Amino acid sequence: MPDTPQPLQRLLDRLQQLISAATDTLEQDIGRVADWRETMERLLTRYHTAAYLAGQDSETLAGDDRKTLEQLISAQLEFLNNFTLEIQEADEFKAGWRNRAEMYADAIQVPYWKGATKVLPLPAMPGEGTQCLTRCRCTWEVVPVDEERGDYDAYWRLTSAEHCQTCLQRASEWAPLQIRGGRLV
Amino acid sequence: MSDELRRRSVTRDDTPNARTGGGVLQFIVPSNWAVHIGLPASAPAYWSPMRDFTLQATLDAESMWSSAIAKAITQIASRGWEVSDTNDSALRTKRAQEVLLQADDRAGWVPFLQKHLQNFLLCDNGAFVEVVRATNSMGSKILGLMHLDAMRCTRTGDPHYPVIYRSNTTGKEHVLRDYQVLSFADMPNPGDSYHGVGRCAASRAYKTIHKLAGLELYVDEKVTGSRALAIHFVSGLSSKQLEDAIATADADMKTKGRIAYKGAVIVPVLGDTPVTIATVPLAEIPDGFDAKQERDNAYVIYANAIGVAVQDIQPLSGQGLGTGTQTIVLDEAAKGQGLAAWSKQWEHMVNEHVLPASTTFAWSTNDIRDQKAESEVRKARADTRAVQIESGEITVQEARQLAVDANDLPREFIAKDVTPAGTLQDNEKPLDAVTPVVAVKAAHDLFAEELRQAQRLYRSIA
């Protein structure tokens, strides 16, 4: 089974460390939720963008790329809004918040795969619409059939991890998804 | 009642089923019996449920009091309000609006408030609102608000279980948690044994209501002759002579269409003395009594008790400062009374115990004078800021910050609040960690700031 691509894994590891450090500070003083929130916003924005660049393996962004990224980041900030409100209303740091904060790190695999497969009309990225949410460790494997004609076969691959029902189903059905002439067949 | 709300509300047993013949019993036993036997000279002892029975009956005992109550309640029920969300969540504001507009199981905001305020003004025990939740736990979704009859609510004094509600039909008692009920009382008694029972408007005005009711009753009976108002002792006449005289008068009255002439009890006393008469009054107006002055005094007392401007009950006569100015002065004075306290309490209760942290309820003013005054003040502040910018005292960004702090501009108009500590009004929610901008705008701004960092990061891992 293929593993998580190395650039993505490096970004995941770094981001998790940084989020963990920020959450340590919050745990020591829950009144500093404003600072924690600002740190999270910046980290998510920076790492989502970096993941997209790593996925496409280029640091140039076209107009559509920017729009796609802003939508993905905006969605994460909405979740962060709700999480922040919960923290504000509590008197003390709750068990489960650390894990919940670290799950935000896993969300960067979506922009990574969008960057990696952006020329292809794939229906979903790992972590998008799956029961395992951002814990998804699945990958796309794209096999060119005839690049000039825009023909590809795309496989949803399970990595060495536990898998949810959605991922098992996708691995079974999208093996392969056929793209012919740049369109999903 | 919507099915889920019906199942969860403590009033579920009280809702009759019209299809199976329910509801008939409700009309057999009248609830305000006190009016049928007349208001007692003093309300029953403070505090007992019997006292509240009597206080509620004042609504049917004196018409000016009844009208004053109706006017005051209508003013409040027709007031506008707004719900806002600091995160601009359309879902939250919509949900908050629904909870309020569909209060009392979709009977609506206005009828709900009319019932609630009658309890507030006419019961020392106050008014109660059930916060119906999807489950018994504190944070569970609020399904709706229900009015609870104050006569069936008992205050326990236990802050965790503050109210016991007794079902009308089954007699079953429901113990309500603190997050399942909102309790209101006018002037709560400071004594700890009263558990928050207050002194309502009817309680404060009771003596006057009773007096005015008596005055109106006297005039009514005098005019209609429906009750003996005096005993006249007549000497020099026999009973037979008197009866003949009355029968003749009676027949005479009937032919003229005047049946009601009673109003005097006449007792003949035999003797050799000439016809004389001595009268013992049973009810009469005392010497020097000025009915108009008494009514005018009563209106002021009613207005003060309820907490409305007196001209809402009694039209101004043009005396004193002049009608226009007098209206403004009296209106301003009324803002410090009775129902004004209820308005503030309602805002606090709903914001603290019903709505989420980012959503706020606030009354909006219908009064054109208030709106004009508010706009004049804002203009004055804007002019001041313009002068300060002109003189170089502050920059445009700083002026915007000042405008946001003064609520002249929405918080969304600045990227970051550099003075978040500031002040907090009683009808605002804290903004400690709530980002003032919406997620889409924040994403756009942050992306521009973080792109270079992201490119550097990509190069470091590539």
C-alpha cells in the first residue's frame, strides 16, 4: 500500500507540532483564547497554501488556484469559529480539545491532493466527505494512459492505516476512475 | 403543539385534545371568582396564592385599571426587537428569531407576551417562562419557549431547581431545573423566605383600585337604583298607607317605562307626631369628596404602579408646562419605572440563558424622537472625528477604531480591533476571542499575508 507522500507527511508533522505547542499555551491559560485563535488562523492559512504548492510541486499560483485555496481556508476558519466559541464559554480546558485542535492539521491533505490532481476532474480528495474526516490517510494514484489526449486512470488507494467505510467503498469503486479526453467517464 | 415540543414541555398534560372532547371542563369553573363576590377591602395577606387570585381579579373589578393594564401590555408587545450575531451567522439569527416569534407553541410573540406580562403585573409570584429543550441536559437544543401560568408555579428557593410546576389536569408536579425556566418578579422581596416573590403593580395599587371600584359601583347603583343606599325612618304614616303610596308610584313608574326606582328603604313608624323623616345613609359620598380629583389621583397611581407615562392613561389637559413638553418630560420619567425594569430583565435573561454566546437580543426603539436623538449624537461624534483627522490628531484608521468602539460603525468594518478591552454594555456579549470578520473575508486577508511564508515553507520541504 502506498504511504502518504513525503512532502505532505513533513508538513503534517510540522503543523501538528506547532498546533500542539499553541494548545499547550491555551491549556495553561484559557483566557488567552484570542491569541490561540490568531495563531491557528495563521498556521492553517500558511500550511494549506504550502500543501497546495507541494501537491502541484510549484510555488506559482494561478487565479483559480488562489480562489480554491481561499475557499478551503474559509471552510476551516468557520469550523474554528465554532470551536473558539465553545472554548470561550467554558471555565476550564476540556479533555478532547487537544485532539480536536490537532485534527485541523490533517485537513491540509485536501489542498495537497487538489494541487496534485488539479488538472483532473476527480470527485473528492482524501479527507473530503469521508467518515474518518481529516484522519483519512488514503491517496490518489493517477496513471497516465495518453497524456496528450487527456486520458488517465485514477485509483483511490488505501494506505497502511485503519479505514472507514467510505474509504473502503471508494477503494472498491474507484479502481480505477476513468478520465478520457479530460472528462470523467 | 409541535410533536417534539409537546413531548418535552411540562404543560403537555394541560393541552386538551379537541378531537377527543377535551376542553369542556375549562369553561365550567371560572378562575377569577373574587370579582363575583366583590374585591375585599384589603388583599389577602402577603404572601399567599389567594392574594394573587385576588390581585388578578382586579382586572375585572375596575375598568380604568383594566384599560391601563391593557394599554401598557400592548405597548410592550408591539415593540420591535432585533437579534444579531457577532459572527454574522445567518443560521443563528434565524433560529433565535424563530424561537421568539413561535413562542408558546406557535401562538406567537404577541399573545405570549400578553399572557406573560399579565402575570408580571398582576401576580406577586411573578411570571414564568419554560425553556423547552430537546433533552434534559443543560446544553441541549432549545425547542421553544412556553408561558407557564404563575398560579401553578411554586418557587422553591433552590437555585438548581427553582420552580415546581403543577399540571392543571393531572395535578402532577414537574420540578424544573434552573436552565429549564426563566423566572421574573417585580420588586422581588429581599427576605430569603419569600424565594423571589415580589410586589406586582396590582399589589402596589390595590387600595386605589378598590376605592375607585367602590366609587364607580356607588355611582352605578345610585343611577340604576339597584341597591338600597339609605334607610329612611318615617313617622306619621302606617304601613298600609305607605304600601299604597309605593304601589301607586310603582304603577305610575311602569306606565312611564321606569321600573328601577328602588334605592331607599322606607320604614313607617306609627305615632301622633306629624310625618317626619330621618335618614340613615348606608352608602354615600363623604362631604367635600371630589370624584374627578380622586380619579385623577388614581390614574397617576396606576401609571406609577405599572410603569407607564400617565398621559397614556389620562390625556393631558394642557396644564403645567404645556402639552408637548409635558409629554416628553413625563415619557422620560416613565423610563425609570415598572415595566422598564421588566424590559431590561427580559433582555438579560434571554441573552444569558436562551441565546448562544455570539447572538444578542435587543429592543429596538419605535419612537421617532429616540431615533432622531440617536442619529444627532452619532453625527456629533462623526463631526468630532472629522475635526480630529483634519488637525492630524488621529489617523483615518484610528477614527474608524473610535467609531467601532462607539458603535457608530459595525465591528466588521475594521480588520482588527486594537482596543478590544473597552467597555461592555449590559446588552452586549464579550468579544474576547470572537473574530470580528467573517470567515471568507478573513481567509482572503490572511492568504495575502501568509503567501510568502507558505512559499518559503514549500521550498524548505521540497
